[in-house]
Amino acid sequence: MKKLLAALLAVLLAVTTAQAEERPAYSQGELDQMLAPVALYPDSLLSQVLMASTYPLEVVEAARWSRAHAGLVGDEAVRAAADKDWDPSVKSLLAFPQLLSRMDEKLDWTRRLGDAFLAQEAQVMDTVQQLRQRAQAAGHLLPDERQRVVADGSAIVIEPADPRVVYVPYYDPYVVYGSWWWSAYPPVVWAPYYGYAVVRPGFWWGVGVGVTAGFFYGSMNWHHHHVNVAHVNSYYMRPPVPRYGVAVVRPIAPGRWEHNPSHRRGIAYRAPEVQKKYASHAPHRDYRPDPRAGNPRQAQPQPSRSPTPRQGPRGEEQRPDRRGQSMPPAFTTSASPRIEARQERRTEARSDPRQQPRIEPRAQPRVEPRAQTSVAPRAQPRFEPRAQPRFEAPQRQAPRMENRGGGGGGWREQAGRGQGRG
């Protein structure tokens, strides 16, 4: 009985695991929700957005760089960031600062879009076509002087009217798609871009962005349900100057686009099968802040501290320098034996205790205490109190009264030596 129960539990667990693996990462309602604000973009621009969304950390770095270099748009902005080791899809979005800023502000949306594109690429392509058909049926997807809307079999293709001028539309999903059909998954709605004006109900247009011909290297392959690499000669796809002898950009070949896990920067994938596919292929790179960029999240690869010697064209061994690069044989032919012999002698001298010089402690001079001499206290002068003069108040003689004879009688006053009149 116990064995039967254990077998039933094992079968139930296997069925549950298989169902979990077959279940898509995102439902159709969630795909409609996240693709609503970008499904009506030109195909070339949409392909760059889908590829760049798989590298959310580099999108954040590029958006901050764009804000620090405000005013740079188009090819001028992309050329100014030629020394950055971002993925080419992320670099291309520097030409559109407002779109890149939205992807940075809605970082959760950007990451979800990238995870859905990696795990459900075919379903994402079909969802874009379904949204375009709804917008066309509602009468809001129309060609004009900014874009062309072409039917390629069952697919709707959107292209710029001039390949050297790209217009990024802004539209209200609640208007252009008609009444929304998912009450549990409302569409993602952004605020209108700065400087945009309403051209027709639900649509806003801004100033076109000038780019070179063949600027976009990605294209949408609607019939095979994946993104293609169409142009590989774009100037921003050339790898920058290698730093520390390490090439930081992998060359891209034409054909179906492949995700480069080294630009993921360690961010985990949502789908287990995608994590299993790319986790083992992502090389370990030590990222440290670049002091010249002034950005703590800007990182540059550091070389390995123990480079492996390589063989030169003539079979001689090339020694790595401090940066990890191999030195030419001219620096390691004649001077190497003498340098090695000198180093061996130094090593032997350090290992033999008898050859070590004995260092005697330096004798410190003895300082005798200074004899203390007694100093007699200096006689202090004695100050006698000065006699103060004595002041006596003058005494006034009292007047003497004497009786004056006469008939009337009376007294008169005699003061001092004066006599009164008779």
C-alpha cells in the first residue's frame, strides 16, 4: 500500500511539473497590456525596443547618460557614446531620449517586456499584429506624411515615410484600439511626450529624429515570428577600443537575433527555461564603477589578475604585462635570462638564514639627568605706608553778645576783633 501511494505521488508530481513547464510565462491579457503602448511603432524602432528591453540595467545606464547629455539626439547622441560597452540595441535608443526616459521610468514594464520577449517571442509577435489589426479596424492606424502602413500578406507593416527621419508616435490605447477587452489587465498608459501636439483623436506627433540611412540593424520577421539582424554595418555596432586587452562587444552576425547574456549584468531571468538556457553561457565579469563617467552604476570590465602566457608567432613565450596584454617577443629575449638569474639569487638569499645580514640594534646615547640648582628667592622690596597729611577744620569763634546801654537797651554782636558801633 505504501509503495502504491509513493508511486501515485511521484506521478502526480511529474504531471504538475510538466504542466508548470508548459504554462506560458505571461497570459494573453498580460501581453496585450504591456505591448499596447509600443505596438504601433515603426517596425525598425519596435525591434530595437524589444531587443533592448532584455538588458534593463544597461537601459538605466543609458537613460542616465542621456539626461546628463541633454540636447543630444539622433546620430549625434549615439556617436557621443561610442566608448560605452552597452549592447547595440541600447546604444541605438540614445537617438530617442524621450522613449529611453520612459523605459527607465517604467523599469518594471521594461523588464517584463524583455522577459516575455525572451520566453514567448512568437506569441509577442502575434500579439503586436493583433493590436495593429484592432487599431486599423477602429480607423486610427492610417498612413500619412510621417509613416507608411503596408499590408504584407496577413501582417501589417509600419515603416517611416523617410528612412532618414523617424517619428515616434504617442497614442492613447483606450482610444486607438477601441473599447478595451481585458478588464483585469488595463493597458499601460504613458504621459504624452514633451513638445507633442494632437494631430487626430488619440494620436500625438512630435518632431522627427534625423538618422543615417540603415541606422536600425533590426527588423521584424512577421512570417517566421522572430526578430532578424538585417544590417551589421551600422557604425555603433563596431566594438569600442578593447580595455585591458578584453573585447567587450561580441560581433553580431546577420540572421536571427540572439540574446547576449553578458549584457544582462547578472539579472535573473523570469522563465526557468530561459534561465537554464542563458545562465551557463553568461561569462563572469568583474564590474567596477568607471571614475570618468561620474555614475556609480556605470561599470567597466576588469582584467584577470592571473593571465595565462601565450605562445608567440615563433613559438616563444609571451609574458603578460600589467594590463593583461601579451608583450612582444623583443622584450623577452636577451634580458630575460639575466633578470631570471638575478631573481633566483635574491630568492636564495632570502631563503638561506645564514646569508641574511644581522642587524644590530643601534645604541642609544645615555642622557644624564641635569643637576638641579637651588636659587635663593629674590628679596622683595618692603613698602612702608606713606603718612597722610592731617587736615583740621577751622574753628569758627562764636559771636559775643553784649548789652548796649541806653534808653532803649538792646544787644549787639561783636565778632572777632571788630567792635560794634556805639
